[in-house]
Amino acid sequence: MGSAVSVSPRLLEMPIEGVRLPSTTLGGVIQSAPLVWLQFLRHLGCIYCKGLVEDIRAFMGQWREEPVPFLVFVHPNTVAEGEKFFERYYPGAAHIADPALKLYQAFRVRRARPWHFLDLGSVQRFWELLRRGHRNDRPAADPWVLHATLLFYHGNLIWTHYAKTPGDIPRWPRKV
């Protein structure tokens, strides 16, 4: 576990905008289920983002333990762009649109540097995703944000993974 942030009451009261959410505040979402998986994404045109969402969808399809996490994606695009993206890559997914990057900043999600794309792991992941049929599209949002994974159990942050490069993929825990 690498809990890099504390969740302040002010942050929990933050209003959010998205689709298929049980609340209009971040705290309401985090406390809406025993286990909540908040997955921050890169911009929705990113090859790494597409591959990550595809991998998470496959991972969730194999989840058999209780409680099953309530998965919520956070992306730097608009709600409409998010709906179009998830319609293709994860139909029915709950997601929060954060084009102003307020949640990204509050949770201290890292930003990429140009040389991070040349990291061996990122280059290998890029070629793997190309072979899987993914492509990079023109960024419609901030192209420098990385992804991060936060897991909440009964509203408490219990596990985090902050990507260091675009190709950095977490090893998600199966049990809490």
C-alpha cells in the first residue's frame, strides 16, 4: 500500500460531474459501496488509456471475491467524450469527467515528462498495445497526466498506485 494522499472533508464534499454515479459529491461516491475503485486515466485518445481500460475490464470480468469493487473511472475529458469512449471500451462504466483536473491535483496524480514515453517499459507497452489493435488519437484533453489507482474500503483509502510512466501498470490486489 502506498497511500500518498489523505482524503480531507473538503475533498469529500467536492461536487463532481459524470455518468452512472450514485452521488454528486466525491465523498458520496467513495462511501457508496464497501469497496470503491477510483481509476484515474490519461486522456481518452491515449493508446495507454485504451489498453488500461481494456485490461481493467478483463480483470473485473474475472473478479469472484466479495465485495466486488464499485469501479469509477476519472478522466480529463468532458462527460460527452467520456460516454463515447466508454460506450466502446467499457459499456456501462461509471465515470467522472474532470477537465479542470481538480481531482487529479487533489489526489496528486503525477504528470508525464517527454522522456517518460521513452522508458523501456512504456515503449514495450506501446508496441504491445499496437499489436492488440489500439492506436493513439489526437489528445482532446491534457496529454501529460498519468494514471493512478486508488482503492477505498468503507470510505478509507487502503491502496494506491501512482504511475511513474505511461506504460506503468499496477498489480491490482484481489482481496482487501
